[in-house]
Amino acid sequence: MKKITSFHYVSNFLVLFFSVFILTAQEKKTLEATRINTSIKIDGLLDDAIWHELPTYGNFNMYQPGNEGTITEEYRTEVKMAYDDKAIYVAAYMFHPNPEEILSQFSQRDEVFVQADNFTFAINTLNDGINETRFFVTSAGTIGDSSVTLNNQDFGYNVVFECRVSKDNKGWYAEYRIPYNALRFPEVDVQNWSVNFYRRLVKENETHTWNFIENGVGRETQYNGNITGVSNIDPPVRLTLFPFAQGLVTNFDGETESDFSAGMDVKYGLSDNFTLDATLIPDFGQASFDNVRLNLGPFEQTFNENRQFFTEGIDLFQKGGIFFSRRVGNGPSGSVGELAENEEVIEFPRRVKLLNALKISGRTKQGLGVGFFNSITERTFAKINDTVSGETREVLVEPLSNYNIVVLDQQFNENSSISIINTNVTRDGSFRDANTSAFVFNVADKKNHYGASGRAIASNVYENGGVTSGFLSELDIAKIYGNFRYRVGHDFSNTTYDINDLGLNFRNNFNNFVAGVSYEIFEPTNTFNRYRIGFTGRHNRLYKPNVQTSNTYNLDVFFSTVKRLSFGGNLGYNSDTDDYFEPRVQGRFVTFNENLGGRIWVSTDYRKKFALDAGVGYRNYFNDPQKNYFFDFSPRYRFSDKLLVVYRLDYSNINNGFGYIDNNDFNVFLGQRIVTNIENQITANYNFDPYKAIDLRFRNFWSTADYSDEIFFKLNDDGTRTRFDYDTSENNPNRNFNIWNLDLSFRWRFAPGSEATLLYRNQIFNLDEQSTIGYGESLNRLFNQPQQNTVSLRITYFIDYNNIKYWFDKNS
């Protein structure tokens, strides 16, 4: 096999980097911001005298569903911009011939893509064509904000700003106040900023932009217009405090416990463009529940991050994909070790307590992003009981641990970046430590015609006095413009690659190749607003030994009509697949037969009160009795602009499949099974206004793994199976899994940046071996289990140092 060396990656990168072209720049508009000395009342009415004196900017362009077409006078949009020593002010006039027809569904903070028109003020204070802060408002008054950089838009980004809206017989209006502590900009005499404005008309299915954006070429952030006139402003002291208090009462199996906690999140501007975020004495008791499932596979079950500190402003730390935030404060990394014959574990902690965490991030005027992350978790113990003497002892399963990340990210050419990132986990004592480093690049030529991306990662695990090193590399080269596009790529990992102390990887030891082509339209036709057809082929191999594991081919299609009916599907073929992970024994593999299957789906127009998402799929295995069936069904009904209810049903059935059940020193045992999954979810939102809402989130997941046909196998060395009379008396593989979660909350954003949340949570769980019972009987068994009921109240208050300083200065 030809060895992949770092020289190949460097040479490919240099060829692409130096084969840049001169960009024929689209003419950019210019907006002159006006300094004002009079105060503006932010009420959305735009009746302050100053707005009548400022210059108006309009002549918006078509952006979606395509660039073609003109915007008539009756749908025109106009903007005005002003600033003073404390903030930026923006007025937006969205004219409409029939204002009563403007969709205006209520929603809460950051939920801006609902059935309501919206307006976006997008500002780039570095004018680098890459980084941008966006401030949204809907026609119902909901505000939102996001941070945009290259391929990512982060709605976890949250700052405090004001915006109000109003309506009359000519249209609707928005009035912004963006305080300077919500932005990062250099301390210079004259600011070099850029801006664009977006207006989304839901009923008309159009998006208009102030500065023209060419569909299908480059990124939106490269098309901003220029802002002139902003001078002699000083970045304020960016110190904001978010103290919180939380009270909680929990009842479980007849026992009631109560708890009170308090803490604070801090944001501090270390310099013009760098901010420190810290959480002191954190408490994540109101984080959303995890979507737990019955896990029959060889890999750990993972969940999305629901803790705000770890979802806000983490774009830099996600470079290279080697940071998985759920590792911090997750389950212990150690075990209880060998137990005596009469000992048993009576308490093993599910979580490790997070003591504190901080992150520092920012970007220089030269486009260099710098990030530092640190968190500390406390010592955690399991309890062991001696069933003879009755004595208990504690075993340390997680020592005092420190997690660090350092990242440098250099951006250039308004469309490219290269990054270096390092993660480190240090545990006190003789526990496992880890260190991982990555080089990441995402580059394109100046015309945005061709691009390349990739990463090279080195992992090091320190354990038992030794170090185990591993390596992974990825490279993709693609044509990134035009209707017809293509890409080729290569993924490689050796057998010892492991980033799971602070990252997430399920597999190593691979040497895979991929190629894909696609065709899509960027201008609507008479029938379709958009469609895309893509085909991808993969050739998968092991690194050691150098053997093929599978070939896969996938066809994906997506269509969206001018009447907002979307539909599509996928068709996939897998060759015989040698799975080296399912046996759970190093060097062994099981062969899954070739198979063909796919899914088709449809999504109706969300602008209507009733809409439906649905899909159905099937997969057939050749020369094997396994067949997979699955469907999903999700109706939604918008009773009014205040109340939306969504129901979702997911059903899947794997009939006559097989998988791992056990192994000993000599053999791996597999069993034929029927796996059935039924998941019911209900979400309901009642919004009193953009500041107060009642939210209901319900989930019931039922799964069975039924081996009652008693067809068992012994795994052969060549991956095939031989029938075997497996004794289930010692290890019954049948499973009946049922879990119920219900969250009912009332949220009230009672002041800018300040919020109170009252939450009721109900949880029930059951796992047994009754795999042949029906759904109804499984629910009965579930409701016979002890329930956990929790009521909590959390209040967070926003404090701006500048307001305190102003208040004291005024009083003095």
C-alpha cells in the first residue's frame, strides 16, 4: 500500500494556496452612519425627529429563491443608521401592500425562523468578509442574534440588545439599539465596518438584501456593503454579570429532597476584541433531558450539549472536531476495580461535578483568532457495600481533573482559514491523561471556484506509565461553484488513534476514499424553487491489515416547489461489509451481507395552519433474512399566532437481524433478533408575547430486542456464522426498554438579558427482559416504576457595569 505522508498534504495545500485568481469584485454599496447627540426611544414607532433627518438607504435586491426578478415599489425596504457614544441605532421600514397578510407567529428569543417575516441587521466590525454578527427581529417582535464565521452560524451566541417593532397600514417597522459592549471592534479613530440587511417575506417566499449577493458563489459575508462615518468612539468596559439563583424540590420513590444553589456567569472584555467568559459555581439543573435510547451497538451513546455555557461562543474551540463538551462533567473515567466476593456497588455517580469553567476568545485586526478554554471537575467517589459486615467504603472513580484547550485560527482571502488546536486533560494521581493536537485548513481560491479542506490530528494517551500515540488525517478537494459540483477525499486513521478524553471518535484503523458529484439549481424554474441531485461513492478499507471492509453508493435527491412543497429521498447500496467493531474482540470481524434500501419523504407548506412531515423507508439484505422497515409521521398545527403543537411518531423494525450478545476467551456469540422502536414526541408552545411563554416537551421511547426464536450463532474467523446452542439462563439477551420524559416550563424574559424559568419535570424509566410484550403492557410496567418529579425555579439577572457606573456618576 502506498504510504500517506505529511508531504502529500503539504504539497496539495501549497498547490491550491498559490493557484489563486484575482476576484472580479461585485460593486459594493456604501452607507454613511450619522453621529447623533439626541436620545432615541426604542419603541418601534420611528417617530423620533432624528429619524426624519437621516439619509435613507434602499434599492434592495432579490436573493431567495433566486437573484432574478425585481422588487416592486410596494414591497420596498429602507434603512437608516446612526450612532452615539454608547450604541448603534438602526431604523428599518418594511413596506407592504397588504400589512394584514404579514405572517406574525409569536416565538421566543432566537426562534426567528418561524411563520413570521423577519429583518436582519448583519454587521462585520473587522470588515474581513468572514466574521459577522447578526441581529434579527420578527414581525411579531421576537429578537435573536448569531455569530457567523465561514461555514458556521452560531445561535448559541447571545448578547444583550434592544429592538422593538410596530405596524400600520403601510407595513411594519423595526428600531434597534445595539450597545457597544455587544460588539467587538478595535480602538481606532475611524472604524472600518461593513454591513448587509436581509428582509424575509414568508408569505411571498422571498428574501431581499440591501447589497447584492450572487447565489451559488462564495459566502454571504463576502457581499457586505461598506459603512463610513463611524469615528471617535471608544469601546466601553465590557463587563457584564449574570448572577443566578435556583431552588429545586425533587420527589422520587416517596422521598423528597430540596436544594438551593446560586452562582454567576461573567463576561469581561480583556481588550478591544477579546472576551473572557466564566461560569462560577455552575448549576445546569434545568438543562434539557437527553434522548436516551436502547443501545445495542458497540459504541457509547452520545447526546447533544444542552448547557448554555458550552453552547455559546464556542466556534473557535470546535475547529478540527476534537472537542466534545459533554466530556466535561460527564460520567467518571475510572472504575471501582476488583470487588471482594461479598461486596457490591451501591452507588456509582452518573455525573462528575463541574467546579468552574472559563473561556477566552477573540480575533485580532489581522484575522488571527485566539481561544483558551479551561474547566475543573471535582473528586468523585463510588460507594461499595460489604453484604456480610454491612460496612461501606468509597472508591475514587474520578480525581480532580483539569481540561484545557488552546486554539489559533488565521483567516485570510475573505474565504479561508488555517488553524492549530491543542486539547489536554490532566487528572490528579495515577489516572489516565491525554493530549491531542490538530492542524486544520479550509481554503479556496479568490474566485470561490475551488476549495480544499482537511485536518491532521495527533493523539497521545498517558496511562500506566506509558504513552500511546495515534494519528488521523482527512483531505477533501472540491469544485464549489456552479450548478455542477464534485469532490474527492481521503480519510485515514491508524490503530491507536484515540481522542475520547476530551473529544469524540468511535472508530479508528481505516483508510477510506470518497468521491461525489451533484447538480443543483440556484434560480427558480416554473415548477421548482430549488432542486439538488447528488451521488456519492465510498471505498472503505482497514489500515492494518490492509483489507477492504465495504463499498457504498448513495443517491440523494431534494426538490422544493414554488408552492413550498418539499420532497426527496435517498437510495443506498452497501456491499458485503466486514465489521471489526460489532464483535467487541480485537482482530475479529463479522460480515453483514450486501443490502439495498432507501427512504422517501415529503414536507408540506409550513405557512399553512396545518402542515405535515412524513417519510417511509425499507432496506433488503441479499442472501440473508434481514429486512428493515421504518417510517416517521409528524403533523403540526398552528392554532393561532400564539399556539403551535407538533407531534412526531417514529417507528422502525429490524426483522431477523442479528448482533453481538456475548463472548468468552474462545468465542464470540451472536443472536438473531427482532428490534422494534417506537418513539412518540409532543412539543407545544404557547407564547403570550415575545417575552413570556409556556413550553411543553414530551418524549416516550419504547424499544424491544427479541431473541425468542432462539437462533444463535458462533462467529467464525472468516466473519461467517455457525448455528450454536447458546444457553440464555446465565445471560438473557432479551430487552424491553421504556423511558418517559416530560418537561413543562414557564419562561419570562422580564428585562433585557434577565430571565426567570419555572420548570416541572417528570421522569420514568424501566428496563427488563420481557421482549415479547406489547406497547400497552410495556407502558403499564413503566408506570409501575417509581417516578421522579422535580420542580425548580431559576432566576438570572443581567447587570452591565457601564449602567452601574452611569448610575453612580449621576447620583454623585
